[in-house]
Amino acid sequence: MPSITSGQLCEPTQFQLSVSCGVTVTAVFGSLAMISAQQPPFPSKIQRTMDCQSEEEETCEEQYDSENCTCSSEDAESERGSPVTLKILQNWVPRVSHYFDKEHYTYVGHQIVIQESIEHFGAVVWPGALALSQYLEANQEQFNLKDKKVLEIGAGTGLLSIVACILGAHVTATDLPEVLENLSYNISRNTQNLNMHKPEVRKLVWGEGLNEDFPVSTYHYDFILATDVVYHHGALDPLLATMVYFCKPGTVLLWANKFRFSTDYEFLEKVCNIFNTTILAEFPESNVKLLKATVRKN
């Protein structure tokens, strides 16, 4: 049973959930306030990997600060034109449950239940998906997804695709074959009873079979969504080629990523060199940047 400690009546209430695997999760609540930006517990194997990255992340931030980025910045509320600085609001809803592989979120007034797995990195909700889901919910006038054709590459658990679906988009969620079963389960579970466009789940291996599976004559998307697709893996060049392939005139690429390694910043530089790129927002506590990219006019 969770142990609950109450503060003064005028202060938020803090409690801890201690689960059988030894992980303690702390959440702080205020009246009519969302849960603070405390990440839900990651599977231990993946958490250890992330912990080992912290020292290198600090080094990368020193080498690639915002002054070195060639991207432009966009902020309607800032006189200096710097990107919006935000904090990931924790829309995760803590629950006392025997099922520790499912996480509960709330976006656009809907409760979303996500099944995770420790078998694949793509089967875990990463910070970029939370950041972009939050941003799309809060900026529906700027990025109106209603009746738009949206493609998510590296959809993972499907959280962002589900949010885009709720916002009224025609969504195609894609990922590697080994991720599709869990991805399909999450999307079907969270959209089957809602009055919205039926989402599609498809296999997409970056850089492979693009012309055959997604011919340009047939497929054109208004938005390409990508979150935490850049990390320490060997498919960065195929990923960039995939972004270039799907980003046509009129397409907006929205990419949110936690920056960990020097290769992440090198990839960002390549994106800035190819596309018209704007940093929409930064989430310093999570080392997440949110960017918008469009095709350059000749």
C-alpha cells in the first residue's frame, strides 16, 4: 500500500508510491493543478542506460549551446525572438495497480492508457513524446491538425499519434516490425470508441522501400511528427533521408528530441542545413528541444 504524507491544508499534498521492484515515485498535487514534471518510472534496464548518459549530456550542452545552433528561433511572446522555455507538465496519472506496464495520461480531455514494454526502446514513452503532445494540445490554433494528414515516424508506444488523432487528424503511425504489435494495441485501445478518423498503423524502416511503400504520387502529408528518434544508433543517415523524402512543399516537420550525445547535435546541424528550421520551444529540465522544419524554396 502506498504511504501518504499530508502537508498543511494550504500546501500541495505529497505522496509516494512504492512498488514491488523497489522504485519510489513521488508526485506533488496542487488544487486544480497538473502533476509536476516528474517522469513516470522507466524500466530499470533503460533507466540505467539513461543514467550513464548524464555526464556526456553535460559535455554536449557545453559544446553545442544555443549560440552555436544555426537554426532560427520563433516566439511570439519574446522580444528577443528566443524559443519558448517550457517545462514538461506531467500528464501521467499515478495509480495503485498490479499492472506496472501500463501508464495513464490525460491529453485534450481524454484519458490515454499506454502499455509499455522493456523489450524495445520503441516501446517506452520518452520525454520528446510528452513534450510534443503537450505543445500540440496547447497550440491548436498555430498547428491545427483537424482533418490534416499526419505521419508519425518512430511512433513507439503511439502516445503522440493518439493525441494527434484526438485533435482530429488522419494519422498514420509507423515504426519497425517488432514494435507494431504493441503500437497497434495502444492505438486501437485508445481510439476505437471515439468519433474520429480511424488511424492507420504501418511498418516503416527508415530509408528502406520508401518509393515502393509510400509512392510520392499517392502519399502526401501535411505534418510529419518525430520524437526521440535521434539517439545512439546507426540509422541516423537513413532517418535523415526519410525526413527528406516525406517533407514536400507544404509539409511541416515537428521534431522533439532529448539531446544526449554529440551525434545528436551533429544531426541537428544537418537538419538545419537542409530545411528551414525553427526552434519552437526548449525544455531545459529534460534537455528536450522542439523544432519545426519545412522545405526550402528554390
